[in-house]
Amino acid sequence: MKNKHSDINTIIITNRNLNQRIDNFLNSKFKKIPKSFIYKILRKGKIKVNKKRVKPLYKLKINDEISIISSYLYNEHKTISNIKKNKVAFLNKLILYEDDYIIVINKPSGVAVHGGSGLSFGVIEGLRSLRSNCSFLELVHRLDRSTSGLLLIAKKRSALKCLHEQLRNRFIKKDYLALVHGIWPSNLKIINAPLKKQISLYSSSRSMVYVDINGKPSETYFQVKEYFRSTTLLKVRPITGHTHQIRVHAMHAGYPILFDGRYGKNSLDNQIDLGLNRLFLHAHALTFLHPKTGVMTYLEAPLDTILIKCLTNLSLNKIKI
């Protein structure tokens, strides 16, 4: 139902959608609008239920009135899509692999995977802008904004379903390179510590994750690659895939990742002059079954110049243990 005196579209919830999450309801109803944009306008309060702002997890009740400003929903999204093309053209140069089913890019540190929390766009919105003829583009998994490396995107719904199933069954292997403070014990190979996320009262973008006995089971494998005078280069493989998992597990072990602004130690970072100004965590390798052919696929993402320079500087101080 559309209000004749405004641009507000009102939807009345019936028994058919009882207890459905509002984010899932909206994503199903407005399939041509990217999910990230739906979440963004929900957070901004541009979509209201019974004239009140609600969270994406809100479960619908019978006779709930959902109010949507139609022009904002479509025109604002169209505007964002148009203005960012010249800003996201660099993404084309980061593509390591692409076919009819998937795209794999080497995401830079500092670039978010999706818009929201003050960001007008991220990798997925940028790719949708650059691939306007592609009717389907969705993130298979996520990377922290400060983490660089391999990011997998599905170009077909069937591919997304297949890859998500592989994630659930732990068929997809993701290997990271992390540089941590201190001399990591060679016998410390597994950290199995439950994690719990705590949302900030002031900003969801500043949520923190803690080791908590009541948290979600979380497991990470660590392997020493090289020792330096006061740091260790690790190969890391998360078995579960929770928010900030590697960063929190490294901190929990007592060896925080260099230049981790959220879980690291500034006092330690300030003692090291390596030309580094970003988190040293890089999604280095990805192994998965191709969603169409079923062929085992292995991809690597090279380090950026900042991380290469850092390791070059450190190579002068290698040690053996």
C-alpha cells in the first residue's frame, strides 16, 4: 500500500511472514537491491516498523506496519552506484581470478568488504558497480577492513550455495600470514578458545571480541615460518571462522599481531621501526572446490609493498631457535 500524500510505501505483515527476521523479509522482497544496502538503510532508520527504528534481527509480528521511503530505497541506491564507479575502478586491477561463477581479488588493507558504519561502499558494492551487467554478486566470506588478501565472490546463486556448504563442512582452507610480537613457542600449534562478541553501546563498528567460556567454540592452527629478533612470522589457519578470530587468539596467547589497533599493544609497536603502518595480517592462500567443475582450486595472493618492505627489513635480524 502506497500513501498518496507521500513517498512512503507501507507493508502490513500477515501470518505468512510471522516471526521472519526483517532483514530476510526485505532481502526477499527487494531482490534487486543489494543486501548491504538494505542493512545500511535499516541501520539509518529509513525503514521503520510501527513508526519505530528496528534492528536487522527484529522478528516480524502479525499486523506490523513496515514503512519504506520508496524513492530513497531506489534512487539513493542508484545514485551511490553511479558515483562510485570512478572511485572503485582500482578493483579491476586486484582481480586474481575470474570466470562465469566466481571472482577472487587481493583485497588491500583499509578497504572494507561492504558498505555501512559510515562507509558509502565496500568491495562488493564496487564490483556491482563495475559489473552492472552481472545480475548476481555476493560475498562468500568476509575479511576485516584492516586485513588484506584473498576474498572470494560468487557470481551465481548456485555458486554461493555450493561455497557456503563447503564453508559449513570446513572444506575451504584459508591460510594467513601474520607477524606477531615476541618469540612464538614452536610447540604452540593450536589455540582452542571460545569467543564472544560484545557490541559497543556507541558504535557497532567498534565491537570487540573476547575469549569467554560462554562464547562460540573457536579453533585456530598456528605454524612458525620464521623467527626474527623480537617478532615471529606465522602461517595461520582458522578452523572456525568467527569475527577477529586470529587477532584475538594471537592476543590471548600473549603474542599480539603487529599494528593491530584493536587488540594489539601500541607500546610494542612503537618500539619497532619497520616502515609498517598497517595490521600485518594477510589472507595468503585459499583452497576450495570449484562450484561448477568440482576441481580442487588453489590460489595465492602476493603481499603488498608495505609488508614486503617490512619482511625485508626484518630479514637482517633472523634468528634460529
